[in-house]
Amino acid sequence: MLIVGTDPIAVEADLLAGRLSCPRCASVLRRWGHARCREVRTRTSSEQRRPRRAICRLCNVTHVLLGEDTLVRRRDDVEVIGAALVKKGAGMGRRSIAASLCRHESTVASWLRRFSETAERLREHFTAWAAVLDPGHGAISPTGSAFGDALEVIGVLASVAVRRFGPRSAFCLASVLSQGGLLATRAHHYRPPS
């Protein structure tokens, strides 16, 4: 799995030019067909996407190239999921969140549960990234909960990234830096900054 930009034409150009590298060994990736079609739901619409697959020239491992607006094994885009997390951090319950986002309650509950389970690991991971991007960004204010602290760090990381690279969605950035694993239980998605 490799998180890439959302413009399929630019991703294809990067792949053909050898600008995409294997997350395992850093060798150049080349085209290797497509993954199966999947539905991605935004707040207002739904679209079918067929992600590109790539294979590493050195280790022969294949990777699905997912857009940064998605997460691994999630049907809804990262902005919808991020909105649910922010609403939970503000004190809303899962039923209210589900109704406000027009999603099934069990879907929202699974997002919240998964984020809660990995919140401490996410806080550590994104704090390390914030320190790499801006070592002098200042202290991160504790919120009193692991869930809230992880959200706070995503916000700090986003503001640090905006100062350095320009405007970008906080949750798309979180998707990129967690390799689509913002709601993943396995730690391999959280590659430390180098």
C-alpha cells in the first residue's frame, strides 16, 4: 500500500517517470495493472475508483496506490471520517454524529472505536512528525484524553505543515503520514519520520 496524490493523471506520470518508490526497499516502482474497483463516499456523493497497482523493480512486491483522501479498508473518504472524529472530540455522541454525516451508526461507532484503540500510538507518531517538520513548534496542550490528545496533535501537525508546505487538509496529511492507516490496528502503517 502506498498513499499518493488524488490526481490519477499526475500519479500515472510519477509512476512512468520513476518518481514513486517502494515503501519497503525504496526502489523504483513500475506499473502493474489495477486493483479492483471500490466505492469512495464523500459527504455529498459517491464515486467508483479503480486504484493503480505498482510493483517494485527490486523486491517484486506489489502495492496498491491509494489517494491521500482515503484510508485503508474504509469506504468513506478521510474528510468524512475526520469530521466524525472532530465531532466526537467536541463531545457529540455516535448517534448524533451518524445523523449529521448521514452514515449508519455502526459505521461511525467503528471509526470512533478504532481511533480510540490507537489514539496513544497516533499521538506519539504525529508528535514525532511535527517535531521533524518544525522542531520549535512549541508544546502540545494535553486535552485530558488520549482521543483528544491525538486529535490535538493532528491539528498541530497540520498547522506546522501549512507553514512549511502551504494549505493542505489535516486529515489528508494524517492519511499520508500514517500510510492510510489512521484507523488501522497494525503498527506497520506508522512509519517513523527519517
